Amino acid sequence: MNKFRHIAGQFLDPSGNPEITPISNGLINDTYLIKNSGWNEKYVLQKINQQVFPEPDKVMDNLICIVNHLANRPDPRYQLLKLIKTITNDDYYVDTQKDYWRLFEYLENTSTIDQITDPVQALEASRAFGNFIRRLNDLETQEVKETIKDFHNYQSRIIKLNEAARKDEMSRKIHCREELDFIEKRLPYINKFYSLSLPIRIIHSDTKIDNILFDRQLERAVCVIDLDIAMPGSVLYDYGDMVRSYTNKVKEDDPDLSLIELEHDILYYLTRGFLEETMSLLTKQEIKNLILGAKIVILLQAIRNLTDFLMGDVYYKINYETHNLVRAQNQLKLLNCVEKDEKKFQNMINSIIRNMK
């Protein structure tokens, strides 16, 4: 605890006697809530995971660039992340172990949710992420750096999976041969995506529901958070990631695959909210291929989980040895559900578009 007090003291007056407690819902970075009893203030302290982000300075450069750009295009519906500078007026602190720390202002009366319980939550979140993309649409893509190499290089992810399976350093391939075969048969989805040559825009790249802060009283989305992998990519990815993470009837690591189905009412509201904010900037090809985006992102998530399982769980935090395998199996069943319901899915999108014209 003395270590955390020392780090907090690089940003705040240590005389405030800060109380520091972990916030455990993140899968990547280590995050802590700081309550400053002396001043009755709260902050969010975060250590950047350098196994995932080997160049944390790029993460911080992107964060500052994006927040500043959004600040110049204000929308009264949404708040911005606010970085607290160090006592030496820097944007982050590097400790003696070369770990990067940053401090955010805590937004009072807000909270995240882990699982959607009301379709209106999907509507609010998809509007917020769509608004994020729209307000960044005039930011030059070269201004925002790639914080995870080849994150949006989908072919590279396939190569990494195949390499992990070939090496099989943890002797785990025997447990996932069926999943590897399933993925191999769906690779034409990725080939089709590349054949479309869709526009590259600044996107969030991680549009899970817990990356939205909601007003506790009004249940309204008030802030998009976790911008560490906001970078150039296709809007199909952000839309697809919402489909992937919002519409599953169970959590994405639930081992009971028989429970997995698409929540069609949630699918409707997330699509409506996203298109309300982005319809004016999307091309016909982007709109036409929204379902392809869902298929690709679900497939890619399964690839990422399975690659991590084969490599020994170096990326995602796990609670048990086969956790990443279960995550991959869960996603592949969800992809199967999208394929089964594709005609209903497309009819729903067409109906939303007609009603917006």
C-alpha cells in the first residue's frame, strides 16, 4: 500500500491521506479508486499493462490527441475523460520499475455495467460510440498511432493463431482441434472484408458496454472511456464488437453454450442508436456490410482467445486454466447464432434504415 500512496503522491497532495482500493473489472490494465479523505475527492489511478502496450507513450499521446479533438467539438450530452497532471506537470508518471501510471478525475454519480439488462442501455451505449466516431471523423488518421501492433491487421491474427497452434508450446492444441477447424472454415469472411476496401476512420476498437459510463439516476450514457486502443480501423469493427458483446444472452465466458442466443431486441436498439449517429458519414458499402462486421469481430475475438490459450494466457487475465478456451468456444457459438439468424438480422437493419429516411 505504501507503493500506491507514493504513486498517488506524484499526482496529489499526500497530506490528504488517500484511501486506495482496486477496481477489478478490467481485463488489461491495473486500475484503482483513490478516495482523498482530506479533500473529499475521488480519482481513478491506472497502471498501463506493458505486456499488452509495449509503447505506453503512444497510448498516452493518442489519449491526449483524441480528448483534445473531442473537446474542440463539444456535445452537451457527453463528458470527456480528464487527466490529472503530475506535480511536475507531466501527463503521466514513470516509476523506478519503468511502469507508467496515469490519474483520471472520477466522474461522480456515474457507473459502468457488466451486462445489459435493458435494451435502452444498448441504445444509449451505441449512440455514445457512434457519436465518438462521428466527432473524430475529421481527425487525420495519421495523427493517431497504432498502440497494439497489427491490432486491425486481421490476416496477422490468423497467422499468429496458426503459429501458436504449430508450436503448441503449452501442449494445449489437443484440447481445441474442433475450434481450429471451425475457424478455418470461416476465414472467407475476412477475405471478403479486405476485398471491399472500406474507409479507414478513427474508431474506439473496444465497444463493450463496460466502456461506457452511465448516469446512475437517469441511466443515460455520459462518457466513453478506455481509449487505449482507439486507432485507425473500420467502423464495421466497432459495430461488430457491440453486436458481439451486447447481444449474447450470457456472459462471454459462460461455459454453458446451450444458453447462447442473440438478443434481437438489443440488436435492434444498438443498431438504431449507432446508425442515428453515423448514418450521415457511412458509405453505402459500410452500411451494406454491417452484418459482415459482426461476423468478423466475433470470429476475431475467438481467434484472439484461442491464440492466447495456446500461448499460455499472456494477454487476457484468467481465473482458471481453460478460461480462454471457454471464451473462444462461447464466441464461436455466438457466431453460429448470427449465421443462423442472418436473414432476420438484415431485415431488421433494412427496416431501421427505411425509418430513418
